[in-house]
Amino acid sequence: MKFFASHLATSMRTYEGMTLSVENGVITEIQSGRAAGAIPLSGMVIPGFVDLHCHGGGGHDLSIDPKGAEFHLRHGSTTLLASFISEPVDLIKEKISRLKLERNLIGIHLEGPYLSHIHCGAHKKEYLLPPKMDDIRGYVSSGKVRYITIAPEIDGALEAISYLSRNNVKVAIGHSAATSEDIKESISNGAVSVTHFYNGMRKDLDDKTCLAGFTLNQSSLLLELVMDGVHVPFEILKEVVKRAPNRIIAITDAAPFAGNSDGDYQLGELPVKVSDGVARLSSNGALAGSMLTMDKAFKNAMVNLDLDIVTAVNFFSTNSAKLLGENLVGDIAVGKKANFLTLDQEWNLNEVYFEGELVS
């Protein structure tokens, strides 16, 4: 099967008038010009989105129902991790064992329970605890857990970070009151990123003794960003991008009710109120995930952050694929999966192709 892209963007550059040849869901050739019989793709063609941090959508909690992944696939997330909130460890283990990985759902992200009580956000404090190595080893042996958020200042965190990193489970620092020394130690033990930068931490971008200031200004850690203009105001997003232009990973942090209308919902055991498209805990007004899909986040970024399309491709696809070590996704290139999207001139999503097949 062949596809013709009049405008194409990869992680490296843009092209005009290119034919993509696809066999068995993989790109086998990219050539200039329009090949005979090539299916025309409208607008700008970019790689499918890679979302490392997503709790669900369309009314489906990804920790128990993979239908949430299908919802996000229709919004361009051709590669996705199911993010779990903090719960009793036995319940987390049970959910890990039950969850089926298929299609675009390739693994699990544990956002807790190894978090700071000071910056717990929408996680119940009574479920937060230090890591036990038997549990950590179990996550690795499951083969499903790919990414874990840990506050490095809690007891046992550094040993857990080291073990996970040595066993190819990526570790993010997050929901943390870590000092610069805590952060340095976590980096030396293998931490690679920061969970939803600017959220779940002190919001001082210039204090290099705290998580936000140190990781932005004095580290090479990748920075997850929720690009809804609420979790991080767009002016702050511009500043973060300016200081760390090569380290941004766009995420949704989507709640299970993302895509639904305003109303009352549950995030785990916690009541949530969605008003004007913003989800907050009913108890204290803390943000409770986002209402984003990746296509909405992408348009927000293009409209509000003055990004060029190649930079945006790296933010929304390539950087996150590299973090996970997923070499077959995150870009448009020979040998990679034929996961690509078409966008109109206003950056609205038109079509989603997953392994060369149009997603309806």
C-alpha cells in the first residue's frame, strides 16, 4: 500500500510531495513524488502521538478498561501508557495482572503510590508509602510496567530508582518536595524525567534548590508538560520551552472522564467536579487530571506557543518514544510503524492511521 503526502513533517525536517510505502503495518520506503496508485493524504502529515501519561478517557479508566486507549487512538494517540493513580499496592498488582495490552496500549505508568504527602495532588494520602523492593521487583517481572513516578526524598526511593533503571523501567521524579541534592542522587541512580512539570511541586522556576527550578535550569531531565493552559499557564509554558527546548514531552494526564461534558465524576475514590472543561477535586479544588486529548493539546501548543511543526513533532511523539526506548514509533521513517496523522491548516486532526490502516 502506498500513501502520498503533499506536506510531511518528521522529527528532523519537513518535506513536500512524498510517497510512503507500507507493508504489514511498517513503512518500507519513502520517496519523492507521487507513486502510481498512492492514496492521497490531506493536509499536513505527522507521526502519531505518543502519550506517556494518560489515566483514561471517554468514561473509561485505563487501569481497568482498555477501551480508554481506543478513545485516545481516535484522537491521535497511536502509542499510549495506562497511568494508574495511587491505591493499595495489592489492588495495583491485581490491576496490572488483569490489564490487557493491545493495539496502541503498550504498557503501564504507575503514578504512585511512592509520592510525597506534601505534594499529593489528587492522590489519597493514606495510600502513599515508601517503596518495598519485593513490590518493585514484581512490577519489573510483570513485563507490563514501563514507567514509574517516584518522589526521590522518601525512604527507599533511591534503591528503587536504581533497580528499576537497571531493569529498563523508566523513572520520573514527581509529586515531590525534593531538594537539589535529592534530585542529583535520583539522577545518578537513573531517573530520566519529571512528571507533569510545574504540578505536584513548588512552582518556583528560578529557585535552583527545589524540583522545578533545579530540573529546569540545571539538569538534562525530560520534562512532561500538560498543555491545556490550566495545569501550566501558556506564558509559563513559553518560558519552560525557551529554557528547555530539547527536553519537552507533551502529555495529556487525561482523566477517565476526558472527552465528557461538565459534571460530577470519580477519580478512583475521590469525587471530582468538572466545570468549564477543568477537572478539580470536589473536596479542595486541586486539579484532578486533565480533560485533554493529544490532538487538543497539539493544537493548543501550535496556537499558543509559536512552535514550528518539527519542534512540535518532537514534543508530541519523538521525545516520548525515545524515553521509552520504543524504536518503532514516534517518527515517520523507513522501518517504523505506519502510525501517522493528517491535520488541516488550523491544526485540527483529520485522520488517524494505525499501522497503515485508517482508524474510524
